[in-house]
Amino acid sequence: MKFTAVLLAGSRPKQDEFAAQFGTDMKALIAVGGEPMVRRPARALLASRKIAQLIILSQAPERVANVISGDPRIQFEKSLGTIAETMLAMCSDPATRWPLLVTTADHALLDSATVDEFARGAAGSDIAIGVVERQNLLQRLPKTERTWLKFRGGAYTGANLFALSSPKVRPAIEFWRAVEQDRKKGWRLVGLLGPIVLVGTALKLLRIDDVLARASRKLGLKIRAVQLSDPLAGVDVDKPADHSLVEEILAGKA
């Protein structure tokens, strides 16, 4: 099974102060390792054996196209106001070729091996979510700061990798839209699954698989976490400190 990769390269609402620090108004065009950041995950996706085509979504697709070398597998399309709105539109579009593998332009350390591993782990699910376990990441980068969700058996950070099997995932995207502005606040996401899940997670009585099993029943979907072996899959470029860290990693200094 091969995926249509969707690379989200949109800009933040209003002025992006982070991008402005690097001389641009688009986060995807910030230079990382001497090239526009968006090139790096695009290259990793196209190098994967699991990807058939790549759709790059942005509010200014022509600007992104100007920095990506021509490849017949790439389409550049205009995104909507939010990630959820964009993905709901893809669910409604009969031309969408499923399944989808979704990631972000700030996933500057993504490589094809991680894409392949995630795609294999996602097989058989309606929705798969890539995660990295805390100890795995901290062994590689002891001082890094991430957003952690703590469960019985481990704490995890998201890897900005999502697999969507078909338009039947629409209820989950609607669920996501309700908390999209608070996506860094993991407790709110967990809390929407109900007080039992919230308390169970807070007391570390539930494993991550237990929580996703309850989410699966609530939404009528099969949802799975795919734990990735490369700790760098849990690193994105979302603030200046992340940018400095990624540059150090690429230079072999971290």
C-alpha cells in the first residue's frame, strides 16, 4: 500500500514573528541547513518507498513551488484557514487519493527511513499517530524541551506524522477542529474523551494504547499510536531554540 503524502506548509495567522526573525514571512521558507526548510521533509517523503505522490499545501503555493525542484509526483495546492478545514476539504473531495500520510514543513529532520517505519506501523488502522517516547529522545538530546503526554509505561511527544485511511476519518478531524488552537495542551485533548480517561491519565493508570482504544470507541474508528525508533522524529522547528538545535544536529554538534 502506498500513501499520498500531504505536506502542510502554511503560515500562522497574522504576522509570523518566528519567521520574521529569519527574514521571511513564511515559516516553511526559513533556512535550515542552508536551504528552505520545506525542502527537507519534501525530499524525505519522495525518497520513501511508501509514498506515491506528494501534495504540498500552503496559502501561497507558488512561493513554495519556487523553492522546490520539479518532480512530476508533486502537486502544489492552496490551503484553507486552518489545518482541520484543509483536511475536511480533502475528505469531501472525490479526487483525493487515499490513504494519506500527513506531516509538516517544520519536520526538518525527517528521513525516509522514519517515513517507511511509520507507514508500516500505520497499516490496518483508520488513523495512526506517530510518537516518540521520552527516554528515547532524552538519551539523544538530554536538554531538549518538548510537550509531553504522560501515561502508564511512558511519556510521549508527537512526531508530526499522521496516517488517515479514508474519508471515514471525518469525525476525528471534526474532533480535532474543536481543540485545534489548543493542540499543544495535551490535557484538553485527553479531557474531551471523558473524565474517566482524564483522571486515569493524570494518575498514570492508563497506557497510551488504553486511551486511544477509548478514543476509537468514541469515534467509531481504529486509532493507533506508532512509536518511532529514531528519537529525532520528535524534533520540529517551532521556535528559535528548535532552529538552533536542528542546525547543531545537522552540523554534527549536538
